Amino acid sequence: MFYAVLGCTHGLLMLCPCIYRALFVQFYIYTRVKNVPIIYFSFSGLISCILAIGLALGVTFAVS
């Protein structure tokens, strides 16, 4: 069960900054920040990423 918590925590640490960067992509384009990957999500991609974060949080809290 430890690895379920560890894997879901790892998934959260990868998905949360990705969503943050995708939601504020206009800031990175407007300020012309260099060496930063620009992430674009379609609507279905954004919804599935938010669902994955919710499921990872649920597994983490339920198992630990």
C-alpha cells in the first residue's frame, strides 16, 4: 500500500504544476519568459487531468 500512496503523490507532483502552467499560459507568452515549456490543453485534456488529480488525492487519503 505504500507504493500506491507514493505513486499517487508522484502523480500529483507532476500534474499540479502542469495544470498551473497550462492555466496561466498567457502570462508566460505575454512576459516572454524563455526556457519555459508552453503547455496547451484541450478542454477534454484539462478535465481529464483535473479528474486524475482528484482520483490521486482520493487514493492518497483513503489508503494512508
